[in-house]
Amino acid sequence: MTEEQPVSEPVGVYLRFRRVFGDGSSRSGDARKRAKREPGSTVPFGGGRDPEGLGSIVDALTTRLGWSSPLARSELLASWTEIAGAETAEHSSPAGIEDGVLTVHCDSTAWATQLRLMRVQVMNQITARYPDAGIQSLRFEGPNAPSWKRGPRSIPGRGPRDTYG
């Protein structure tokens, strides 16, 4: 348009949209190919429109969102009985996973020692069943001994020692 002629409002709106959104004829070759419709693409039972099971959809969603590792960790903690065995699971329980280390609390130091000896078998079970959990090592802890460092009758210093001398 020349400057002598005043631009009507519809023409001004059209020119502004053309500046903002671009000219349709100047699209790239890829954009023109995507815009073309294939003859069978909108058929109700055409390719890519097959129904999928809910499990496969949830698996794809968790993988895409990066949830597979936390879900594998929670499944591992929930299925400790199958991993360690029924008798062993009665005397031990997983406490948590931190920095790739699975911490397991045991009823006694004897059970903690026994599980330390079984570390390779337990680790093989975990890596075979839950590879996404990211478990790199296991830590077995026995029951905690009482601490005499804190409490109503504790005193500062070295504590009860031999005072002869």
C-alpha cells in the first residue's frame, strides 16, 4: 500500500497478522509435507490408532517422565520378602535407599553377619529384578547399642575410667 491511501481496518489487521505469523506460501518443505494428509490417515482403524493396554501406556509415561528409578526402588522395598527369602525377611527389613546404598536393619548382629555373607546373592537378585533401582551396594546394620553419652546421669569428660594411680 502506498502512503497516500489510508489503509482500511481489515486490511491493516490482515497485514499485521501476516507480519506476526508469516506468509503461508513461505513455509519450509518439511512443513508443507506435514500439512499434507495421507489418504488412509484419518480412517478409524488405520495405522497408529490401535488400542494399547494400560500397562504399556503407564510404562511409557513413567519412562518419559523419569519416574522409573523411584518406582523400581519402592517396588524393591515392598518385595523384600521375595528377594531375601521368607525366613530372612522375618529378621530383617529394608530401611531405605540413599546414594545407591540399600540399608537393611537386622534383628541381631548374627543376622546382620549372615546377610553380609549372603551379600552377593542378594545383590544378584536385586540387579536381576530391579535394574532401574540403581542399587550399587548393601549395608546391613544390627540393633543399636545403648549410648551412655546422653541422658540424665551423663557427665562431661572422659567418662568412667580407672582412677587408681
